Amino acid sequence: MIQTQDAVIAGLSEVRNHLPSFIDKLGTVSKLILTNRGQPVAMVFSYEFGQTIEKIAEEIENEHLLKIA
């Protein structure tokens, strides 16, 4: 496991064996990057970070629709 300022990077087997502690870490970092044999395969976001991403995507979509109209 590697922890940076905004992410935790960990192998799938380690996360599988200690899932509750990794979920708890999402309170202090915004994302959990899952690796398989050292290669990134998935990313899990905190709920708050996911809400922010959805809001930004919605604003971009609305701006794009206004340009089309």
C-alpha cells in the first residue's frame, strides 16, 4: 500500500482482505486506486468526491447544451 496526499494505492488482494480499513481511509483521501500485479485496474472515490465530479459533469453538459441551442 502507498498513500499520497489525495489517494491510497493498493493491490486487490490487500483491499479484499482489509476492505473496512480501506473504506475508512476514504475519509482522509479522495480516492482508492486498486492495482492487480502492480498495474492500476480500478479507482474508488469517496462519496463527497463523486458528488463533486457529478456536479462538474452536469455543469459541462449544461454549458454544451446551451452552445448547441
